Amino acid sequence: MSKMQEELTAQIQELKQALDHIKTLQGILPVCSLRKKNDDRAYWNQVEEYISRHSNALFTQSICPGCIKTHYSEFVKDSDSDKG
């Protein structure tokens, strides 16, 4: 095998590994529980189902800081009001 063929084979292998990594979508994807419910539920189900079927990604349910402030303000210390 020539030097050029070896380099091409190595590059092809690198590209295959990169593609596998992209398809895997490794990690945990945070999803805001409140906003998800306020959006079109069918859309979110489709997104979660699609990603789950096509990757090893896991979904967690949490609430983003903006929704916590809006919906649970009694549990959040408002730093702007402390400056006052």
C-alpha cells in the first residue's frame, strides 16, 4: 500500500469516527419543563422522540432560570431588588 493510500485510509477512518460522534449526540440535553408545556406539545414530543431514536442522548426535565423567576418568584432571591 502506498503512502498516499495509507493517508487516505486514515482520513476516511477519522471522518467515519467524526460522523459516528455526530450521530451519537453524546450528553444530556436540558429541556425547560414549563416552556415545553407552553409550546406545541406535539412538536416537543416529535423532537424528543426523534433525538432519542437517532442517538444515545438522554433528556432531563428542569426549569430554566427565566421560568423559575416568572412562575416561582417566591423561591428566587431577586438580585435587582437588593441593589436598591
